[in-house]
Amino acid sequence: MAYEIIQPPFTLKFREMSKPELKAYKEWFFEVLPKRIAGLEEEVRRTPAFEDWRTDHSPSSLDALGQWLEGQVQVRAKTEQEIDDLKAKLVFPIEVSGEQLTNRTFSLAMDIGMYFGQVVLKNISGTKWDQPLKNTKFVDYGQPVIMGFGSVPMNPVRLAVTTAYAISKKKPAGLGSLYETWVKMKRG
């Protein structure tokens, strides 16, 4: 079966969503999470040299997953309109990248973020999913995050998307070392 690109039935403009829409997004996220992780495992195992990879929720599974992701990341050129729209939103003038991850890469990153989050929950005690809804200016407002690292929530989907962008710039994925960073944060 071919990999199915994730299609959230929401805008994903979290600051613009109502609280009932955000709660519905959270419900949808956790409802599709098991299926998305299973689909990720199937996609990884279709790749030569990764046929034995499993979503066993072990920290060591993240190293191989990061290596696999390095061969999957693709970008596309942004349109002039996309670039202009981004520049119009800037408070300070900064360079706007002319590339964006493809829909498939975003989808894989979301799936990997879901899996990364589940690995954290299984292996780092005192962690749990949450959805911050108090401050609309908070960077992860309305998104599923993992709490348990003091005052710093972890957004595993954002981490996976950032990792995909790093790979597109020829930097190694390092999902295992990213996990270890959060383990160290937990220990204090």
C-alpha cells in the first residue's frame, strides 16, 4: 500500500482556531496517531536496508529513523506569492528561504513527530501530552506538546519538521541525539 499523505481536516493556523476547533484538533490528532505510526513503519520498511525497522518505541529506533529520513526529505521552490506573503508578515526584514518542504516530507515529519512523542512518553517518566490554550502568543499554542521538562514543553512535530529542514540543508538528522538532549533536560 502506498504511503498516505496526512490530511488534517483543519487549517493548522492554530492562533486563528476557536477553542472548540482546537479541542477537535487534539481529538483528531490522538485518534489518527496509531494509524499514522503504523503507516510510518510500513513506509520505512519498504526501503532497502530498513526492512527490519520497527516502531518498538525504543530510543535506539530513533537513530535508524533519522538515517532513513535523510534519504526522504524533499523540497520544492516557493512561489513568488508565497515569498511575498511571508515578507508581508515580517516585523523585521530577514531573508526568506526560497524553498519549502514538500507535502510528503511535511507528512513524514508529522508522523515522525508523533512517533518521537510516543517514544518520549514510554521512556521518560513524568511526561505526558498536553495542549496549551492559555496564551495565543505562545509558539505552540493549541498544538499537542509533551510536558514534564520543567517549564519547557516539547512539541515533537515541530522538532521533526525542524529536523527535516536541517536535512534539506545537508545537516544530519540526529533523532537519537535529539532524544538524549531531552533526557538530559529531564534529569536537570
